[in-house]
Amino acid sequence: MAKSELPPSAADLGEPEASNRQRVEVDDSRAISAYANFCRVTGTPEELIIDFGLNPQPMGIPTQPVMISQRIVTNYYTAKRMLHALQLTLHRHEQAFGVLEVDINKRVVNRPQNPG
């Protein structure tokens, strides 16, 4: 059984002081990885529902259905901790590699055609 530990910075985001953080043992030996380029968030007053899937047409309005392959149902407290962890991670990534542009139209580079 493969076991790993999260670093204290990601293990307990509810603690304000780094000195009070504890390591959480994580067993990811049965985790299933999947790629998603689509995310939909819905919910109820008690739960947040996050669907992940693959959009075969990432540009424009899809004409084919987006196939949802993973669904996470969680409470709002866990969702808020997840939001904080994602914000920290994205901030660190952008500091190292530059700002991530989420508007695909702004990311597409129009390359001039080679004459002839």
C-alpha cells in the first residue's frame, strides 16, 4: 500500500499559524486519475456538487454533449477549504510561470500565414 504525507502547508488549511499544523497521512493507492477540461458547479443548501468532464469542442458553443466522468459531492466547509488550497496553489504557479489567462480567445495566437 503506497502512502504519502501532505506537506503541512496543504494538510491543514484551517489553522492560521504554521506552527500548529499537523501532518495528515494520505493513502492514494486506490485513487483514479482523470483529465477534465470542463467543470460545472451546482448545489443544494447543504451540499456542493462539482461535475468534471471532457468537452470535445472547447472553442465556441459545443454541439455535442459534454460527457461528465466524475462528480464530487461535498459540504460547503470542505469546499471553502478546497477553494483556499486551489487559490494558494494557483498563486504560487502564477508567481513562478506567469498569469494564467482563462479566456481561450485571448490565449489563441493568430499567426500570420506564410505567403507562398
